[in-house]
Amino acid sequence: MPIPRLASALVLTLALAGGPALAQAPADSPRNVAEPTGLWTGPMRGYTPTTLAGAKVIDAGELAKLAASENPLLLDFGPADRKPPSMAPDAPWMPAHRSIPGAIWMPGAGLGSADPAFARAFAERVAALAGGDLSRPVVTFCHPECWGSWNAGKRLVALGYRRVYWFPEGVEGWQAERDVATVKADPVWALAAPADQPQ
């Protein structure tokens, strides 16, 4: 039997026997990404799970219906733009962050930081935005294949929010058929976030 066939047969045998060969796809694969037990602390851009325990995963159509009927709190956890190093230091830098209309942009708030000050600042800001209502629908999003909104959704579930929605398609998924708006970073979050956390 040629080696490639032998290898394929071995993988198939292990898979059928419940062996580890196909138990989990590698980290650089979009297939079967497992939910971490805690917050994700690796790079923010990368393949994410298709689920978020305790939250509902929604697509753009479902988000549009929710936005039209229930006034959810829309939280954008997309990262702040960084001035390209190739630009001259004195060159004008005026990035424009596009988001879902009505969203609150909290750059850096989707980090998997274990810092208690970070967690406290996050909890307090979201509580203020939600009016202290744990039953208000809250939607987290950023960009496709971005862990920031997944982490934020996980934090919200742990904080007791009962209607957490994760929109993994992000701004790009929304703007495929709908308008976006230019938004500025939430000034209260910018002041409340610990100074050593990237915005």
C-alpha cells in the first residue's frame, strides 16, 4: 500500500475508533474551533468558535429584526486604528471607524485581560450603558474572525446578563446589505479603562 494511502487509512481508523487524529482542528483552521474554558488571551484576530455558551449567536438578518423591535445595546469591540509606521510623524492621521448605526464603540474592551481593574471598568461601563438592566438585550460584535466580541460576550454572560447576542459577522457582515455610520470611541470607556491597556 502506498504511504499516502496508508496514512489516510490510519487517520480514518483513528477517527472511527475515537482516537485523537481528528478530535480538534489545528489553531490555524476554521473547522471545529473549541470554546476556551476562560477568556481568549491569544491574538485578537483568528478563527473563532461558532458558539458562545450562555449567549445566542445571530446573523445580520436576525440582528436587523432585533434592532427594529427591541432596542438592543449594540457594543462594538473593534480595535482602534493604528497609524501606519510608514507614514511620516507629522502627516495628518484621521482614521474613521465605521460601525452599525447606534453602536457604542469600546476599543480594547474585548481583551482577555485578567486584570481586576480592567474587569471592573468593563462591568461598570456596560452596567451604565444598559441602565443596570440585566435583561436588556446586548449585542457584541467587531469584525469577522475577531475574538474581542467573543470575549466581551463571555464577560457579559458571567456578569449575569440574560440576553447576550454575539454577532460574529461583525461590521463587514452588516454593511454587506445595510448602511454603516462613522462613530467615535466611547469617551467614558477611554477614561475608565486602565491606562496600560491598549485602546
